[in-house]
Amino acid sequence: MKYNGDKFYYSIAHILPKAYFKSVATHPLNWVELCFYGNSCHTNFDNHMIDIMELNCFDDVISKFVRMYPDIDKDERRRIPAVLLQYVETEK
């Protein structure tokens, strides 16, 4: 969808859900591009049918998350999945 000027935003999936992570809801790193039609990875990811570790872009997710971590409100950090937190510890 990235080349479709009318629907490109369907492919933008938030790494950390905007509803739970208001401090980084619009952070420039809080997104990855996932297919919307076809396999519907975006919808399946949002509905917890696809685990974050199953994404082909997992390395990109980790890289963005680690750089964004300092900007996450301390009260929101309790909601961060353990699989992401382990990279904060190892990539300091």
C-alpha cells in the first residue's frame, strides 16, 4: 500500500498501541509497515493473532523500540511486553 496515495496509511501499524502508550502514540518511530489486504498482517497484529516475534520486520521493531524507550512514560512501561524489554537491557 505504500505506493497508493489514498490508502497507504492502512499499512502503518503501531509497535506500541496508542491507547496504552499515549506518551509515544505519535512518536516518529512507533510504527512498522504491515500488509493490510491479503494476509492482513496489520489487522492480525492489532488483534493479537500474530505475535510481535512472528513479524518479518522484528529486527526493525526492536531497533525502533530501543531508540524510543527513553520517551515512554514511566507509568506506561509496565505494559511493555517482556520480549521487548529484554532488548532494552541487552542493548544499552
